[in-house]
Amino acid sequence: AYAQGSFQEMMRLMKSAMSLCIFLSLLVSLPLYIEIEYVMNLGLVNPPVMAVEFVRLLIVSAFFALITLIFTIGIEATGYNRQMNIYTGSIFMLTIPVMYIFFKMGFGVLYSYYCILGANILIFLSNMVICKHLVPSIRLTDYMWLFLKSAVVIVLSVLPAIYIVRHYDASFLRLI
């Protein structure tokens, strides 16, 4: 759509892709996020102590990495990838000294996963801004509203799941 100069069509496609990515990723990741202890106990006799927290942080981090790809595709459609690559690479490289500082200060290994999550959120935001810079007709507020509406749907869909988790024993049926 960008190559043809149809920026409205590009925006529509990006919004549709973002909605689908959010919906499909939550369809898989939300039950896994809630039931990760049960899933890990299925495959491992004695799961590592922090494994549940690691996997939960990785699921949230992967969610942000996934929706970042929508803006990455928009940026790549313009052909001006250098700025995005510089920012993305720099943010990821900065996580190394930040992790080192956390470890030096005595924080646990879980904080390295917080750093990765923070980096993915920063990359998401930077790719949004870069995409807006390269394609000025894109309205970031539309994407932010879409993201916020999705967040509301997430919260509303988690409430019944929390009820189920609190009132039913762990089983494969509860996972589904």
C-alpha cells in the first residue's frame, strides 16, 4: 500500500494486523500466562524456582515484541530502515550495562528479564515514533487507542480466568 501511495490503506492494514496480533497472541499466551505453573509441572518433575516468573516476563516481553513488528513492517515499507536499526540495536545493547549495574547492586536474575521487557517496550515506542516520522499521515493516537482498548479487553477477559483459577483445581481442562 505504501509503494502505491495509499497511506490510508496502509494505516487500515496496520490497524488490522495489530488487532489480529493482539487477539491471536492473547488467545495463546493468556491461558499459558495464568496456568504456567501447571504446564511446567506437566513437563518437569521439579521446575526451577524462578522459572514461572521468567516465563511470565518472557510472555509479556514477547507480546510487546510482536506488536512492535507491525510498526517495523511500516518502517520497512518506506525503505528507510537505518534509523530503526540504530535505535533498536542501541536499546538492546544498553540492556547489557543496565543488567550489569543491577547485578552489581545485588539485584536478582529476575531483573535481567525486567530489562529485556523494558527494552521491548522502548523499542515499541521508538518504532511508533519513527513510523510517524517516515509516514506523517499515520495517526499514532489511533494505534494508542487500539492498544488501550485491547488492554481493557485483556483485563475483562482475565477476570473470569482469575475466578476459575481460584475456584477450580489445576488441570488440563482449566488450562483450556
